[in-house]
Amino acid sequence: MKLKHLLMAGLMVFTFTACEDDPSPIMEVRQLATLNELPTSDIAITRENISEDFPAISWSPADYGVSAVIHYDVTLTNTTNGASKQVAHTDKNTTSLQMTNSEMLSHLADLGAKPGVTNKFEVSLKSSVYESAADNATNTVSFNASIYDANIGQYTQPTLYVAAGYPDWDFRKAYLLGDMASNGSYEGYAYFEQGGSFALLKSSDLSPLAEGQNVPDKGFYKIAISADGHVTVSGNLVWGLIGDATSGAWDKSTDMEYDPETRLWSVITSLKQGEFKFRANNGWDFNYGAEKGQNEVGGETVTGKLKHAGENFKLKETSPYIMTLNLTAAGDYSFSMEKTDIVQSSAFLTMPGSYQDWNPKAENCFKVTSPARDFKFAGTHQLPANTEFKFCDEEVMYGCIGGINWNETKTSGSFKIGEGENIRLEDAGYYRFFVDQTAMTATVDKTGWEIIGDATPGGWDKGQLMTHNPADNSWSIVVEMKEGSFKFRWDAAWAVNLGGDLGALTQDGDNIPISAGKYKIVLYPDESRATTSAE
């Protein structure tokens, strides 16, 4: 009897342990989640309520008959155009989603909502537990929404949207033309990321004044439409400073740089007492000066309006200045200038070398750039095996002094620059370069696509670099993975990262789950897909 009792007790312990270790117990859906109706089905997001809360999206919980964390995915669908977007993935047992009107406006705009137009949207919900069960809620809820464009409200004059790629366009990225004379004619400037078609739409009701217009290439263009509907588009314009106050005097413009994020042209440059104007393409067809009687400038900070073919500005004080030109304010053009003690570096260093016949002025010569003009340069380039090169600033060449100090895996190195030997890289690959022209030092790191996540050997702290195959532009790695998840990211940073479904990867997509084991993982970034196979 004693032996029998011992055997039965052992069996009970074994059975209990097996149940505790089983990550996916048997489940059944006892109750599906149900969405609650919103307090109103007609919602207007306006300038006045933009900071207030959007009505809470809430639901009754699902019941799977086990004590486990239930995840809920909330999806919005624009039923007008069929576009869908997952707007929340909860990681705890929660039964509501709260966001501001500002956050909801962003989601609705992502789904194609436009100012002045009411669209119908549908909220759907999916619950999931472990990896074995996922179920839709018993219902969906709908609402009608209208939104506004904060950019329009700052103008008193009528405005037009420059809708690039119309009818598939995003009002948040659209530039504006203004009717400054209130006579039915509009003008303004717009920057295009690429050549193609655009339309001109009234901002009040999105009705088109002109469709099927085109620009040939990426660039900055002036656009005008007359009261009778005639559209004119300039060539690509590059703006600069000209005058005896500048280093190029009246012969050569000092080029400014355009920032699509701020929509401003700017340059840091030394100016001396004298006169100057703003002009495009080293010519006088497009030039701006001062309004009459407002041309004397100088001091710490100056702002002012611009007039086409206006008077020369007269600078009173010699100094380096931060010069800014605003030509994208719906026809209301302005400038600013601020004294600075910044001594600026070149905008870039070229990298002439054996890969392109040592020509620093050739179009195929790689560069490292310094957007802040602070003597610190960076860039990422693919180089063939046994490449030799130098850095070049104007006519000055910088080589390697004393050789490259590599780490044990030859993936990261540092060296001094100056009148030295050619910089030589034995292995082909993508390399990230950093040059400190003040300290006269440089670093080089192998880079490219990597996998990162709690399933990888480095966790979320250190990515695992993949190997590039130039033949099909694929990236691969053979690696021992743990139970968990991972993502792909570029150049050890999160600015470019891919996740979600392996067959249709997306920027900022969800973490990719994977079981423990040794895998060969191959990424095809051009096709937004990846494969995993057991090794």
C-alpha cells in the first residue's frame, strides 16, 4: 500500500508540473468582447477643441476561461475609401482607449481624411491571448468626422492647396498659394520630393481650380494661377545672397540650403557693411529686396517683409549672420537675419578614391556631410574590397596617419587624419564614416541592416549585423535565437526599421515573433519582405 500511495503521489506531482509548464492551456471563448457605442456619432475636430480628449473607445472584456493577459487591437477604417489602420495594441488587460483630438486627427488624416469634408469611420476590435486564439469583437461602431488644417487658419487671404500626386495627396504636406491682391489670382512656392503631377485646390472646399499640372523633377518651384485659370510654373529654383556685402560681391551668389522640414532657405555666412539682395539661380528673374524705406538692417536680430525686385538691403554692421528666407507662407514672403559667432565649416568633404579614379569633383564621388556646418561630418556608403581613398576639403586632402586602429572583429576602427597615407579598407561592405575636422580624427564602422530584439543574442541593446549580397541586394545572418521577438533596423538606429508580417514588412511595424532555435534569416529590403529557415 505504501508503494502504491507513493506512485500515485508522484503521478499527481508530474501531472501538476506538466500543466504549470504548458504555455498554451486549453481555452474556449466564453464571451467575446463587445464595443460600446460612442456618445455621439457626429464629431468635428476644430481649432478650439484640438487639445481636448476624443470620446473614449471602450468595450466589455473577452473571456477565454483562463487567467491570462488579453491583448486588444483597435483598428480604424475609413469606409469612404476602405483605408484601415491599427491605432492601438494594448499590452495589459484594459477595456478602453483614450486619445486626444490631436492624436485622432493624425490617425484620420493617415486614412485619407481632408479638411472641409466629412468621412465615415468604423472602429473594430480584436482580442487575443497567448498565440493560439484571436477573435473579433461581436460588433463594430461607426462615427462621422470632420477635421481642420491648422496651417490654413493663420492666413486672412484666400489660399489654394498645391496637391502633389492628386487625387492621392496629404493635406498635411501640401504647400499653399495665396491671393495677396484679393483679385482671384494666386501665387506661391512649393517644394516637390519628386517630379510628377499636381492640382490646385481651394482650401475652403477642396474644389479644383486646375488639375493635371506637372513639374519635371525634384525641386523648389514658383507656381501662379491667374484669375482666368492660366497656370505658370517656374523652373527649379536655388536661392542665394548677392551683393557687395557678400563674399561673391555682385558677381556670384552665396547659395542657401533648403530644409523641407522647416520649409526655410538658410545659410550661415560672413557679411560686411554694404548692400545685398536675395535671388535665385544666379539671375535676376527671381529676386527679392526691401520694401521702400525699410532697407537698413543690422544689429542682433532683424526680421522683415520682402518685395519682388525691391530695394537693396543696406547692412550696417560687419559680422557672421544666420540668414533665413521664408518663401512658403502662401505669398507672404519674409526674411530674418541673426548675428552669430559661429565659424562655419564646409557643408561636406568629398571622398575621392580608387573606386572612382580619384576625382573629387566627379558626380560619383562619395561625400560625408555636415548639416550643422560644425566641422563634424558623417555619411554611409558601400565600398568594394581593397578600396583606397582620402577625405578632401576643397583642395586639401586628408589621409590616414599611423594606420587604422581596428577592434578584434574589424568592424569598427579609428584613426588620425592629416598629411598621411591613403585610407584602405580591405573588406567590401557598407561603412559609416565620422570625421571631426577640429580634432583631426575619424572613425569607420561596418554598418547596414541588422536584427535586434529580445530573441537575438544582443537583446534590444545591441543589433546583430547582417551580411550584404550585392547580387540581389539581400541581407542575411545565421544566428541562434531565443523565444521572443525581433525587428530589422538600418545603421544601428531607429529612423529606418522594419517589422510586422515577414511577407509585407512595414516601417515601424510590430515586433516579429519567433521560436527558439538556429535560423538563417534573409531580408530583401527592396521588396519589403524577409524569410526565416531553420538551420
